[in-house]
Amino acid sequence: MPSPILVIHGGCGAITRAEMSAAREAGFLDSLRASLVAGWAVLRGGGTSLDAVTAAVVVMEDDPNFNAGHGAAFHEQGGHELDASIMEGARGLAGAVAAARRIRNPVKVVAELLRRGADPLMLAGDGADIWAEANGFAMVENAHFSTAWRRDALAKIQSRAKAGTLEAAPDADKHGTVGAVALDSAGHLAAATSTGGYTGKTLGRIGDSPIIGAGTWADDATCAISATGKGEFFIRKMLAHEIHARMRWGGRSLAQACDEMVHGELEGWAAGAGLVALDHAGNFVLPFNTEGMYRGHATSAGIDVAIYRD
């Protein structure tokens, strides 16, 4: 069996290098390490890949540096709607929530949906909140997810929309997602993704993050994927499943399949995109076509984190 591995991302909507202070960069890197430490502790103790990706994502949902949970982007009406999903590679079970408004840690809820047999597999809106509360999960007021940084980003996006310069907005003001993929000591893969959507999004808009096969995928025969970027493009391409399909039926390696999508088809659409991917043999890649992507990995050799290409 390959050694356990955990790979995470905190979104490809990174602050540009020109605008990133040394202190802010250090804070992001510390946040990534904290997520890796939590997930790696599960794997190092013989835990499952499912529990490892859940633990890693919980840390990022509670960290205001990331667009998931506390720190989520504001939608057009000044509130928050949260999306998340999870999938395990052994049986193909999954769980998802979309447009949740009061669940403190959506990844915990989607993991429970999976464990209960993925029926229902996806819950949305008030139904997701009601189910989570009835089943004992921590609930918060919607304002819990608000931060000054994201409120400022909403004001900037709305101003650009009025001026007709929305496309020129930096990725950090537009979107972000968190996610994790893991391989455990039993050889099983899992993937999880969580997001607050994109800044100024239409109320009720659902992106790729809660859609199995678009933003999240895991299959022990091929790979585990968690994606970040403009979800509308990922849904149209069924990005995560497409990578799996190219490996399983097209004979591509993990690196080839990911490169063809992120640096080929999506870049051709001018779609900002990134992902973390891990195969059943323990190979992993972290491609992105934006200026930066918050990312890192943990193995028996240690922890490594990065934001920019160098």
C-alpha cells in the first residue's frame, strides 16, 4: 500500500503578489499548515481518508482567510449561502449541501449524509439547515460568516459592476473555495470541497462545489479531485469526472488529465481554475492557471505549503 498523503487548497482566488504583504502571506501559510496538521493527524493515526479531508476542511471553514464558512463571500443581497460536498472512493458514496445559511461547518454535515448511505445525497437551502439542526450539528446566525474583508470585496465588485469593469476585478475579490484530497493507509481515496460561492453572486446561485463530478470526485480506481474557480465552467465540463474518465478510459496519467483540463480546455475558455488531485498510487498534482493558489500537502516526509508559482 502507498503511504498516506493529504493535499489541500484554499482557493485559486489568491491575493495578487503585488498586493500581498509579508505579514498577510505568512498568515495564509500558517492557516494552510493548520489545516494540514489537522488532517495529517488523522492519517498518521491510521484514520480514514474521509475523516482526514473532513478535518482539514473544517479548519479552513473556521478560518476567515478562506472563502468557506466564517469568511464566506457575500451574495448580491449582502448575506451568505454555503455549498459543500464530499465523496469517498471505495464505494462511490457522497454527500452534499447547497445554499445553506446557518450550518457552521457544512463539511461535517455532508460527511454525515455520506455515512448514512447518501440517501438523501444532497440537501439545499432551508432543508439543509433544518436537517443539520435536527441532527445535532452546530448552527449559527448568517452573520457569523461575515468578515470585513469580504464585505469590502462586495463593495468593490458592486462598484465595478456599475462601472462596467467587473472582468478586471482581481481573483481575490471574486471567488475562492477550500478543498482536500487524501489517500489513507488502506489505499482508499476521498475528496471534500467547501465554498461561499463568489462575491456578489445571484441569490440562490449554485456552483460546482456541491455537485459530484463537477467540483468533487473520488474513485479508488483512479483519483480524488477537489476543484476551485468559476463553477459555471466546471459544471459545463463536469471537470472532476472528466479527469477521472480520461484516466480510466483514455489512458491518461493523473498529471496529463489535469493538465489537459486546467491548462488546456479551461484556459481556452479564459476560466480561472485550479485543483488538487491525488491518484490511487499516491501521485499528486496541484495545477492552477491563475496567479496563485493557496495550497499544500502533507506526507511522512513533512508538510509543504505555497501560494504562488515560485
